[in-house]
Amino acid sequence: MRIVSLAGGIGGARFLRGLKAAVPEARITVIGNTGDDITLFGLRVCPDLDTVMYTLGGGIDEDQGWGRAKESHVVKEELAAYGMQPQWFGLGDRDFATHIVRTQMLNAGYPLSAVTEALCDRWRPGVRLLPMTDDRAETHVVIEDDEGRRAIHFQEWWVRLRASVPALEIALVGAAEARPAPGVLDAVAEADLVILPPSNPVVSIGTILQIPGIREALSEKTVVGVSPIIGGAPVRGMADACLTAIGVETSAQAVLELYGAGLIDGWLVAEQDAGVRLDGVRVEARPLIMHDDEASADIARAAVTMAEELA
Ligand code: GDP
Ligand code: CA
């Protein structure tokens, strides 16, 4: 069985670990969000690709959900001692090495997809991890504060401001000119089914869907999604701030409508959201909290089973 899954960071990565356990025989291609990518200290950082790679490759800090296990922060402290900015983005020493390798390869002319493959040679995540695009497409957020109305990088809004300043607009700058990375459309065309994990519907899944051609290709397939919203709130993180910014209510119903029946064939919601309905979509209610790997695998198995029945 060939499965394509989209993924943001922590929610997506934990779900994928469950998916691997639920269908060990499946060949899984993951299309990762690169809208959060940022250049810091001259180094290209891809937080969502790395979270997936480290989580599936056994290198993640399990408690935090991102970054490397057994991490130290000497380089960050030394940069701060020089007064280097920004100091609000946490980069550990082990993690720095990943960004150095990536940047060196990018500077040598390799596309991000080739760089990601090379990094995965070490981590062996057990899935094929593809960036959504090799082109630059970055999420920017329009805010208004004492300094006036301006667009800032998504990470500055998310990490530095903790999404405390309302986002007036969220835009994927460069989306219109971006092309899906090599392998993305072929993987979708060859897929038996597509699973959307509980990732951020605006700045993770929503971003991937904005790369021209990806949504159209996915719409041809049987697609089952797992709601990231339970009982009117995100399970963790600040997805509600992103949904509000694009004028969408924070509910399992509204996220389903945002994705639309043209894309989604099946939608898993939590038991308290059992009333969710949309014409042309099969909705099933079940426990959706990924307490541990076993719970994630149960959710993934339910998604795959539903997709097989709908296919
Ligand atoms: P990020 O890059 O770390 O924000 O991670 P993602 O984009 O993958 O997704 C975060 C989303 O996953 C948030 O909207 C959460 O509400 C959702 N999420 C996290 N943990 C769970 C869980 O256990 N169950 C469900 N259903 N959703 C979850
Ligand atoms: Ca993310």
C-alpha cells in the first residue's frame, strides 16, 4: 500500500510515528511544510522537516516535541554574549549541525529536496520525506502594534510574540511562483490513499495546499483527515489564532469546511464533535488524543481503514 501524508511539526510527526506502527508494510511519502523555514545566523532552518526527521529517526526531544534529545546550548549562549540577534529562537548545539550541513549543501547548489534526502540518510525516518517545494515560499503574518502595521516572518509572530498580537493576515509569500518539489506530484499520483494528520490547518496543511498543483492532485485521491481541533479548541499550540486570522471558526466543523468536500472524503473527529456533517464526506467520531504511540497508532489505523473503505 502506498500512502501520502502531509505534515507540519509536532502533531504531524507524532501521528506519522503512529501511522508507521499501524501499517508497517505501507510505503509512506510525507510532504512536509516548509513555509515556517527561516534563515538565522546565515543558516537555513527547516523546523517542520526536522521535527518529522528527528521524531521518526529517534533523535527528538520527546518532552518538548521539537529539537534534539540530550541537547546543549553553548553556541546560542556564545552568540548572545556577542549580542547577536535574534535570541528568541531556540537552536541547540546538535541542531546547529543539521543547519550547517543543510546550508552548506544549499550553497553548493543542491535543492532542498536533495538536501533533505541526504539528511535522512543519517536519520532513516522510515518514510520518504519531501519538502512541499524547493522554491522559497515563506509564511508571513501582518500585525499592527506600536511600530505600526507591518508583515513579520511567521516564526517571529509564533515564537517571539507567542501569537499574542492578533494576525490581521497570514500569507505564503512566493506561493504563486512555487512548484511542488520533485517527486511530490508523482507520489500523489501513485498513492492508494492520502491521510491528513492533525497538523495546523492554516500554517502547515494550509500552506502545503497553496503550492500550485498539490491540492488539485490530492483531490483526485481518497483523502481522510484527522481533526486537529477538539471541542472548539486546538489540542496544543495556537492554531486558533491562525484560524481567527483567516476568518475561520475554531471547530472541527469549520476546519472540515475549510478543506472542503472537494478535497476530503473522510473526516475523523473526537467524540464530543460527533455532530459534524458535510455533504459528500463520511464523518466518524472516536478518541483523537495522541497520549502515546499506541493511541497515535489507533487513530492512524482508523484513518487508513476508513480510507480503504472509501476508496
Ligand atoms: P506544529 O508545527 O508543531 O504546530 O505542528 P503541526 O502543524 O503538526 O500541528 C499542530 C496541530 O496538531 C495543532 O492544531 C494541535 O491542535 C494538533 N494536535 C496536537 N496534538 C494532537 C492530538 O493529540 N490530537 C489531535 N487530534 N490533534 C493534535
Ligand atoms: Ca510548524
